Amino acid sequence: MSAVAVVAAVLAVAGGVGVIASRRPVRSVLSLLLTLLSLAVLFIGLGAEFIGLIQIIVYAGAVMVLFVFVISLLSAKNEPLERPVSLLPGQERWGGVAAAVLAVLLIVAGLRHAYPAARSVFDGYGAVRAFGEALFYEHVFVLQLAALLLMVAVVGVVILIARRS
């Protein structure tokens, strides 16, 4: 087992414990994000690149944004700030410098790897079609059930919070 797999597994377990142990909902969501990203690293390490990328895009991206959005809406208060937020001296300037440096690094990295050398791949590499057919033909009920479960969970949270108010 490689060191990357061990680190990803330890981070996944730590994130899972953080989800359960944290009393603050946003910290629980961030712990869940750590778990999902660690699992994506494990998927990619096992050669399932498509599943790893879908894990990042769908779960770590869309579902986590949904969770944070619901938590933010349910815990929002219409009270004014007790004290105005002040910036640190030079914070805007150093933030701009950091953003410019990051942009230059991303552009250089993008240009360096814009045209990678062609490599030969074996037949069936990235069999997204087979995965899609299995997902939408053989396992369509499970897919719809998972979507329904997520929707019921969000509606349940909204109802519970509405009753408390």
C-alpha cells in the first residue's frame, strides 16, 4: 500500500470522526468534505479516475454547496453586526498580490501542460459509456432512490426548523 493511500485513508477516517464529533454544522460539513475528497484520492489511486472525478464534482462540489447553503439559510438571523468588520493594514494590497502570483502560476502551469505528448491507451480505457449504461439502465432505481433521499432530508430539515421558529 502506498503512502498516499495510507494518508488518504487516515484523512477519510478522521473526517468521518469529525462529522460525528463536531457540534457545529459547518464544521461537520467541512469534515464530510475532507472525507469525500480523501475517498476521491483513493478512487483515483485504484485506477477509477472517472469515479474519483465524479466524486469530486458531484459530492464534494454540488452536494456540499447544497448542505452549506441549507445550513446558512436555516441559521441566518436578521440582527445587525455588533461591531463593524475591519481589515488588517495592507490586507487588500497583499490579497491582490497573492491573487496575481496565483494567476501567473496557474497560467504558466496551464501553458506548460497544454499540449501533453500523445500516449497509447488500451481498449476500454475510460469506459464511461459502460458506466453510464449500467447506472441508468441496471441501477436506475437506486439512483432515483438516492436523489429522493437527499430531497427528503433537505425538506425534513426545513420542516424541523420551521416548527422551531
